[in-house]
Amino acid sequence: MKAIRVYEYGNADVLRLEDVADPVAGAGEVLIDVASAGVNPIDWKILSGAMKAFIPLPLPFTPGVEVAGTVIALGQGVTEFKIGDEVFGFINIVGGYATKAVAAVSKLAIKPKALSVLQTGAVPAAALTAWQALTEHAGVQRRQKVLIHAAAGGVGSMAVQIAKYLGAEVYATASAHNHAYLKGLGADYLIDYTTQAFEEQVSEVDVVLDLVGGDTQTRSFKVLKRNGVLVSPVSQPNMSLANDYGVTPANFATRSDGRQLSLIAELFDKGHLTVDVEAYALSDAKAAIEKSQGRHLRGRLVLDATQ
Ligand SMILES: NC(=O)c1ccc[n+]([C@@H]2O[C@H](COP(=O)([O-])OP(=O)(O)OC[C@H]3O[C@@H](n4cnc5c(N)ncnc54)[C@H](OP(=O)(O)O)[C@@H]3O)[C@@H](O)[C@H]2O)c1
């Protein structure tokens, strides 16, 4: 098979496309003929070496946390899927940028019928992150006010739609050129964070989903109601500010969860969710990583592993 491999930490220049042996599905795993692999910020954070203290990886490794494709072999004891099933999943911390990948069945679901397999590779990590943030960590209820930072990106665009599905009133920060896109996804109020201070535009919010961190996260305390929730997969909110403002802080790492992905697939098939995808060839992973590092994407980038 073909795979992108990393022999040393660094920038996107260290990515190499190579021929390597196919992985083998172990007990409880399947082998997937990958059609599409999502490109996530975690990929270039790992690539840079910034995370090697928490996530030690033997070199060389293949980046990529999520894929969509077709099951082509079953490991021992697998009954949940059969050969030929089109599946998708947040498979691991690495391994996705390849023409084949193995994954535990517990991390996979049947792909939504409403999406092409290429689009589907963009979904698992972003949709699981948005779903877990809004339902498990923030407990969003109907008619609550939810502010989503970086709403036009991979996680943000899912979060806007999931918050609307949950019945919330959605405030979203994004550059002006993304406002029409976000209105189309259901956002109620748009704030151009490049020209407006969001804390002057919105107040008494029940939930902030922070997908930016830093100063944006710190300033978010001011817009929350007492007993509101500040949830961030980017970094741990400041505990002493959380105490001062009477806010519940939540920081989390996204959990891989095939059952939750089945529910998410249903939301796509019922028309509650859509995804905006820009595709690069697998051999063009360097360009895709560099574009992701620019931090001004709409929706998600994917690598087309069939090219
Ligand atoms: N801990 C975990 O398990 C976990 C899981 C998933 C994601 N994350 C983290 O969550 C963050 C978001 O992920 P993502 O995949 O959604 O990123 P992404 O797709 O790269 O986000 C891009 C978006 O960020 C927006 N943006 C950049 N700076 C902004 C600012 N100051 N205010 C508002 N919007 C801003 C851009 O909007 P404009 O183009 O409109 O300017 C763009 O649409 C990343 O840091 C990622 O690593 C963590």
C-alpha cells in the first residue's frame, strides 16, 4: 500500500509518500481500503513534535486520525461488519494518511448514505468533538444561548449544526467571508472577530464552545451567565477565573466512539448535518497540512487516497 511516513519531527517538508507492507487486522479489528482521510490540526501538532511528551510515537509513523473507506478483511472474532461495508471512524492517533488502515470495530460505523465516501472522511473527529462538547460536557438544552468560536472550521461547522439540532440559539465567530456559509448552516448571529470584540456583541450566554484558546478563551468568561459552561478541547480554562465568574470549566480530549458515529450518520441522513470538504491527493499531503496550519479553513480538508 501507499502511506505518508514521518521519520523525523518537523514541518510538512518531512512527509514522505512510500510503498509499505499492508497492515494486518488483529482480533476485533478490520482492514479498511481507505478512500478518504481527514486532515486535522492534531496531525500537524503531532508532526511538529510538540506533543511527543504526552503521545510518544515510534518513528516512522503515518499521520492521520480518521478515515472513510471499505472493509476488505476481518480480524478474528469480528461479526459487527462484513467485507464490502463502507465505514468511517476516528481510528487512532495516527495511521490514516494511507491507502489502507486497520481499526478496532468499536471505533467504526457504517457511513452515512447522504455523503460520498470522500466527504465522509472529513466527519469523524470533528463531529465527535462537537457532539461530545455540546451534549456530554455542556449539556446544551433547547433555547439556550450557545457561542461557538471558530465556527467556520472543521469542529465549529459541525457544532453550529448540532447546537441548532439541539434547539439552541447559536452565536458564531468567524471572518466576514464565512458569514453567509454559517447562516446557511443555521447560525442565528454572526460576529466578525477580526473587526468586532465578541464580548461587546453578546452576553448572558449559557455555553461557550472555545475552539481557539488563548486570549479568546480568557475573554469568553465575561459573556457567560453565572452557572454557564466554558468548554474547550483546545486547553484547560483558567480555574481561578472560572471561580470568579461562577462558570463551569471543561477541557476534554475527543473519545473515539462507533456508536456515537452511527447516531451522527443518522443526523446526516435525516438532513440535520452537512459537511464542506476540500480534497487533496494523498501525494499532496504536504499542501494540505500547510493549508490546515493557516487556520482559515471552511469545513474540513481531506486526502483522497484513491488518487
Ligand atoms: N482535544 C481534542 O481532542 C481536540 C479535538 C478536535 C479539535 N481540537 C482542537 O480544536 C481546535 C479547532 O479544531 P478545528 O479542526 O475546528 O480547526 P480548523 O478547522 O483548523 O479551524 C479553522 C477555523 O478557525 C477559525 N479561526 C481562526 N482563528 C480564529 C479566532 N481568533 N476566532 C474565531 N475563529 C478563528 C477560522 O475562521 P475564519 O477563516 O473565519 O477566520 C477557520 O474557519 C484546534 O486547536 C484543534 O486542535 C482538539
